[in-house]
Amino acid sequence: MVKVSVVIPVYNVEDFLGECLDSIVNQTLDDIEIICVNDGSTDKSLDILNDYASRDDRFTVIDQENGGHAVATNRGMKLAKGKYLFLMDSDDILELTALEDTYKLAEEKNVDFVLFQAINYYMDTGEYVKAENYSMNALADFVGDRVFNYKDIEDYIFDIAVTPWTKLYNREFVERCGAIFPEGLVFEDNVFFWDVLFNAERIVFLRKHLFKRRWYSTSSTTSGGKHFVDSIAVNNLIIDRFMKYGMFEKNKAFLYNKKIRLVFMRYNKIKDEFKEYFYEMMKEDFTKMLNSERYDDFIQSIYLYNKHRFDSVVYSNNHEEFKILYENATLRNQNKNLERKIRKLSFENNAVLHSRSWEITSPLRVVKKIFK
């Protein structure tokens, strides 16, 4: 059996694909298969894949009509035969020792998956940043080199990067738990992650930055396209997963607030031409919550600012009215934050005025002490 199956969904990444594939074919672990699923690319991506395949018999190239990242990934996973599974993004870069390092640790610890660190690469500036969201240092400090599962790290489960490319999975484990990527959506790796995490009995953390995440303006997760609306459905699927695995009640406040925060974050980042459509989808989704049996529980769980943002959607009659209500909610929140800062400064100033500790370091007192 091949040691690691690398699955790479590919769509219109001719500018980055060669660097990505070089980082795979030159891995220090040779015993791998490389399954590339070309998802209807209209650029030279397929030609690049075929060129690599002609020179390396570890490649399998599948060409299909465009179905989306999830469809391509799921198809590649079905074809995988390796003991372990690595899901690679076609515009990113893997450190050359990554598969060997994670494979050896997975074998040594007999785990369902190995979790490791990634680094951000910002193309516009050429900067590499070890950000906390992909470094997960708090979790790393807590677990050390111990084998753990989600029950051992309940205070840290939301600190784990949901991205599949920060993990080496035992392939039979993934098949056993039935984890797949929901098709037709972006940000779908969130759902796959929770299915995997809640089923895993043995996880280990490798404290190494083994993956370079490339950030650029035309990336599907940063471009602000119409698909940003998918975040609404994805948030609901995440909540469904927490309910399925009996983890909802203890995490409902976090999940409800995160749902509001992420939806508005996507609304703010989506292109102006799609904002009204996004608003309509928000209103449809939020109105369902307003009329559901869970509404009282929901409204008691969210912060005041999130309640105001929620109300700005459900009680507006159109997009223009919503924008006014949303702006008002934002200004109210900013005002409240300023009031909080003023109270803090006032308290600190009063503390200084009523303290005599300044006398100890007063220049005049220091001089008097010297010549006393």
C-alpha cells in the first residue's frame, strides 16, 4: 500500500500550479500517489498537470467539467489508495519534509490525524507571517506531544485551524466516519473539519510550520464574489454538526455569536454589486430563526451588538433601509466602546490623583533625599 495519497483539486491556477506541484514531487517521502482533479480549468492548468504526469508515474490526472472545489476533492478522495491522505490546495506550497515528518509521527502515535502549523504568504508584499490562527500555539502549549481528542481540548476546539491542509489523515478513518465536503459551497472545509474532529479518537500535534498559505486578491476565499453568500449555509451546517454530536448546548453562545459575526464579515467584504443579494439571503435565513422555536434561546445567547445587527436585517423592508439600520447599530456599538474607554481612563486618572506613590519618584523628593 502506498504511504500517502495527495489529492489536489485544480481550477485556473496556471500561475501557481508549478510551484505547488514541485513542492509535492520533491517530497522527501517518495512512496506517495498524486491525484490531481482538473475541475474544468479554462487556462493552461490541465496542460501543466499532463506535463508533470508524463514525467512522473506517481501522478493520476482526472479531467472533469467544473463542479466546484468540493466536488473535485471528494472525487479525488474516492480514488485514493494510500494509508494516509493529504488534501493539498493547488496554489499553495508544502515544505519538502512535511509528508515524511507527519507520516512518521502518525505511525509512531497510531493516530486518526496529525495536526501541524502553517504560515501565511502575502504575495502583494512578499511577507511571511506566522499568524496565530495557523500556528495554534495555545493548543500546542496545552497538548504538548500527548495524544488527545476533542474531549480533552474543549476549551481550544475553536482555536484549531479548520483547513484540511494542516492535517495528515488516516484514510480509513476518514472513510469510516463518512466525512466529505458539502458540494456546491465555498468555505466547505469548515463542515468537513467538524465531522473529522468529533469522530477522531486519537490526534497528535506536530509543532512545525510545514505549509505556506498563499494570499492574493483573486483567491476564491478573498475575492468577494457572489459565492460569499455560501457562508450563511455553511454556518448553519456547522451548527447542525454540533447538534449531531451533542456539542451544541455547551457551545451555543459561541456558535450563535460567531454565526452573526461571520455573516456580517462576509457581507462587508462582498463586492458592492452582490450586497443586495447577500442582504436578501441574510433576511431569509434570519427570519427563519426569528420564527423558530429556538429564537428565545438564540436571542438570549447573543451579544447586544449582534442583536442590533440581527434586528437590522429582520426588521428592515429593503436593502436601503437595512443599510441605515446597520449603520446605526454599528455607531451605537462604537459609542458604547468609547464610553467604556472613557470610564476606564476616568478610573485610572482618579486612581493616580488619589495616590501618593508619585511622591516617591518626584524629582524634588529625590534631590531632598540625596542632600538630606
